Amino acid sequence: MEHSDSYQAMLDAVQVFHDKHDFKNKGGEEMTYRMALMAEELGEIGACVTKGKPKEQLAEETADLFILLIGTAISADFDLKQAFWQKMDKIMQRESKMVNGRIRVSEFRK
């Protein structure tokens, strides 16, 4: 099945999913619940990595988290695309440091 690769198409698809299952009226857009679902998906991503699961399974679990993130933007009524670009602009200005042998890009406070 061919799909558009635009963010708007993904946003629309997640909105249709929310509408299909009436998330708004059945608790699916409640933030505490959504946070628990995102933590669950992040755990599944972690299990893929630590247990050496196939790349396809990692991709599927990552897509689950991405769908939840888009749905959170719908539920909380904010523009995720705008937030993404604002954050990218911000983090591109940051310095990086090596911390315990790994690169870290953060807002380091003195």
C-alpha cells in the first residue's frame, strides 16, 4: 500500500485512528494514560535493542512510539511539526561533550 510521506498525511492518519476508536470520549487522549503507553513502547524498543531483535521489529516498535507521539500532539492540541523545528533550531546551537565515553548534546549548566 502506497502512503504519502508528508507529516500532514501522518497527522491525518493518526487523527482518523483516534476518531475511529473515539479516543476523545473513551479516555484515549488522557495524558497520564498516554504517558504510560509511551513508557510501555519505549520499554519494547529497549527490549529489541538489548535482546538483539531484528531491525524490522525495532522499526515496528519505534513506529508505535511515533504514532503515540503524534497522537499526543493531537490530544494536547499543539503543533508537533512546529515544536520539532523550534527544538531542532535550539539544539543545533548547543555544544557537545563526551560523557562516560559517549557523545552528549545538552544544555550543560555550570
